[in-house]
Amino acid sequence: MAKKTRVHGHGTRHVHIPRNYCFACGKDNPDGMRLKFHYEPRRKRFVCDFRLGRRFTGPPAHAHGGVIATILDEAMGKVNKLRHVIAMTSKMEVEYLKPVPLKRPLRVESWELRVRGRRHINTAEILNGRGQVLARSKATFLAIDPVKMFARHLPKGWAKAAGVK
């Protein structure tokens, strides 16, 4: 996959953008959940409406706890985009309030609680179609330097081509 970018009026150059294989939101992961989030500026929340299929079963007809935690983690991670940072989950607490059903309309919502230096504290909730909270989470994310963390996993020369110093 390549993206065309304009380079200060000197023509067009192709920059390699790695595919998104994230299990929760990656559109390029055929085995993933492919969650699609949107931002609601009025409410200052990220939101994703979804249904869980049988492959996410834990207890009969309900979602596995690890899948629930994954959805909450992904939702809270999206909140860091508001501050234009890449942050990794450092600590996460999950409250499983009611069983999360399979094959039913669900929604996850996430928002920022506070930021202190590199620490971003976010929260999220999974709700059923009637608006009942089924699970909630709070997590601490640490902002990282993506160039230092991921440089060895990206194609050689990507930083220079993308204009990253």
C-alpha cells in the first residue's frame, strides 16, 4: 500500500504506509474484529457500534472476558488521538457488570479523564441496545516516541520518506 504525498511543490513521492493488522480495529486483518470508531465532538467521546459473532464466545451465548477487555482497551486507546500522541496501555482495570451477549447490537464509548505529563487516563463502557452498561474500564496509557519504538519494524528509509526526523 502506498500513499501519494506532495513534497513542498517538487513533485509527488510515494510513502509506504504499513497495513493495519490490529486485531481490534485493523481493516487488513481477516481474523480481526474490524471495529470502526467515530468521534462525537459534542460529547467528546469515541463511539463504535458493533455485534459480536459466535467466534467470540466465552460463556454460552455471551462474549469471552478477554474479548470484552480488548474492546474496552481499543476504545480507550482511540482517545489518545485527541492529543496527537501514540500511547501504550500501562495499566487497565475492567469491571464486568453484566454478561455481554453475542449477536446483539452493542456500543462502546470512550473518553478522557485526565492527562498528567506522559500519563493519559481514559475510560470506556460497553452498553447494550437499551443503554445499560455491561462493562466498564479505566486505563493509564503512557505516551511514547513511535520512531524509537517501531523504527526497526518499518521498511528501511520510511522515516526520511515520510519527513520524520
